[in-house]
Amino acid sequence: MRRILILLAALLPLMGALGASPAEARLGGGFSFGSRGTHSYFAPRSTSLAPSAAPFDRTQVPVGGYGRPAGYGMGGSMFGRHPFATGLMGGLLGAGIFGMLFGGGFFHSGLGFGGLFGTIIQLLLLFFIIRFLFRLFAGGGGRTQRPIAASASGPVPGGWQGVSSGMGGGMNATQPLQLTPADQAAFEQCLVYVQQAWGNQDIAAISRAATPEMVGYFNEQLATLTRQGLRNRVADIRVETMELSEAWSEGDTDYATTAMRFSMLDMTQDARGQIIDGSATTRALVTEIWTFTRRRGGHWILAAIQQTR
């Protein structure tokens, strides 16, 4: 019994690490969530930066509240999108725990190293295998990330003066919204501000630039990272370019959905301050679809983030 308790104690940190890959420690965790008003269950209009968008994994808009179209359902988790990964991980863990309880180690006699030390080594190997599979199957989630040179160019100007968008089919009580370069600048400022506040773990600051719904999701993510002993830090955020998808008004509330391509120094640290993912010198390039909202006469705040696919 004592041996089993020791093995379980060794396994718990690994299972916690499997809950969220360090690569998903960035703002939003690589998922799609938030609300786009009456457009929440309609895909944003295609842009060259983001030909298609992942549907929301989480939203507070009631299902069917705005006429949910077929073929644009909720995205679900990585395991919901990839049943093979679910079955494989379940089989590995089930077989491993069975072997451990009956004295053979996680891989029983086939790969036994002998004794407690051998079993811990096997657990570590299993962790890295599952982590590799997690990233392999989650890679289709739509987030674009690649290293780029440190001398990245600034935002691409132009194309916003007097821009308006058409509406998706089936939506009522919406009006096209005219946008200007001042709105473009506000979107850029909001993205940089929220990212900086995230790197500082400052929920109060994020609440000044995001809807209560988004603040709730970010707060949950930060709590999860804290439990895992992880911290995500970002620095030198730059908006490389952006492209309007659609902009509209619903009563006295305005919305704008924009494909955003931005780069930053992105790193995840453990409790000792060691970088376990990302880099302090190599920039990461990310493309996401951000939706902003404002009350008439107010300032733009973040209402949704969607991954490209």
C-alpha cells in the first residue's frame, strides 16, 4: 500500500501538467470564447488573414437565441474534436494504472525498469508521449504560430476609412457600421493593453478593456495556471496587421470583428522562474479573430476571441 501511495504522489504532478500544455498558457489558451451579439452562432466573414474561424468553445449567448445555423456548432474540447486521442489516452492511462496497482509498473513487464525508480521513469516517458500526442491533435485548432525575425514591421495602415460590413444571412435588427482609422487604432491599443495586463496577471486592468464574460474566462485560466505552478509572461507586443471581417450595430451597441496578426515575446515559466515553453528572445507570431464592442459613445472593449482554422 505504501508503494502505491508513493507512486500516486509521483503521478499527480504529471497529471496536473497534462491539464494544460505550457504552450496553451497564453491569453485565451488557444480556445475560442466570448460573444458576438446576434452574430454569435454565425461564422465571421472570411478575410485573407483568417479564411475561416473556429466556433465558440464557450459563450454565454443562449443556444438558439439568435437562430443557430447548421454546420456551425460549438467547437468543444480537443478530445471532443479528436475521439482517437480520447481513446488512446484513456487506454494508455487505464492500462498503466492497472499495471501499477498489480505491481508491474505502468508498462508491466514489457518495459519494466525495476523498482520505484523504474516506474517513475516510465511515468515520465508516458507523460512526454501523451504531451506529444496532445500537441499533435490540438495543432489543428487554428492558431498560427511561428518564429519571426526580431525586426518585425509595424501595422499595415489604410483600408479603414469609411469601411462598413455586410451582414451574415438570417440576422435581423442589425445595421452596417462605418469604421474609421481611429477605430483601427483603438482595436490595436485594446489588444496590446489586454496582453500586457495578462502578462502582469492583472485582472483588474483586463476588466477595464474586456466584457465581464471575457474577464471571467481569463480569471479561470489564471487560476488554473496558478494551481499548476505556471505563469505566462509576454513582452514587446506588436500588431503586425489587421483586417476587418464585419462591423455592425444592434440598437445602441456596436460590434466589430477583426482578424488580428500580432507578435510578441511569449514565455511560460514554472514556479522557479525557469522558462519551460516559449522564448525570451524569439518572437511568436499569432493570428486570431478578435471581436470588440462598445456602447454608443463609449470606448471599444474585447468581447470575443476566436481561433483561425
